[in-house]
Amino acid sequence: FVAAQAAGAQYVTSVCTGAFILGAAGLLAGKKATTHWAYTHLLEKVGAVYTEGRVVKDGNLYTGGGVTAGIDFALTIIADIAGTDVAEGLQLAVEYNPEPEVRGGHPRLARPEVLDHISSFYGDSRTKMADALDRLN
């Protein structure tokens, strides 16, 4: 179903681990893509080329990182569809101007002890995701 819908779609999109639905449908083969940081190493299992970024665009394929990247993702697509002025207007309307006091929202920014601790929460789900992807092939 996903592959059939994508065949005629102007935009094929996913945020977070939704990338694996696109991948299971064969839509990421040879494409640049991203997903939640805890699962990026699994993108190769669905033929994707992991590319770091909150939003990665490859042709009509848009993938976003973790759930909060969905805002950046939406603004990127809005800018592509309706132009920068509309995207900036919406960004202003929702007052999207992130300035966190803490700077640990990506593994390259997180302190090692925080990354190790939070990574431990994903262990079992990463194993299950890897096993499920292996069964696809």
C-alpha cells in the first residue's frame, strides 16, 4: 500500500522511525535519509544512506529526525510548497524560536554520560527493530 501510494505522490515523507515504514516499502533504497538518532545505524538495513540532519531531502523524499524535528520538517515542506515567506510567517505565528538552556538534543552535543544513560533506554527496542528489519529481507 505504501509503495503504491508513493508511486504517484508529489511528496513522500516520514518523521522519526516512520522512515522504516518507507524503507520496508522499498522507498529508501539508495536514498539519503534520517530518523531518530537511536536508530540511524539501522537505516542501512532498508537500503538508505544515513545523512545527519533534522530534515533530509532527497528528491521528493523528506525524512525527519526525532519527534521535535517534525517542526523543522513541516517548515521545510511548507517552504517548498508555498515559499519562504509563508514558512517564515507560520514560524512566527507559532513562535518557533528554539533557544534551550541546555544543549544536549543530539548525540554530538550530549555529554557522554548523558548519552550513555539515555542510550541504554533504547537497547531492547533497537534490537527488536533490527530483528524485524532482518526478517524483511
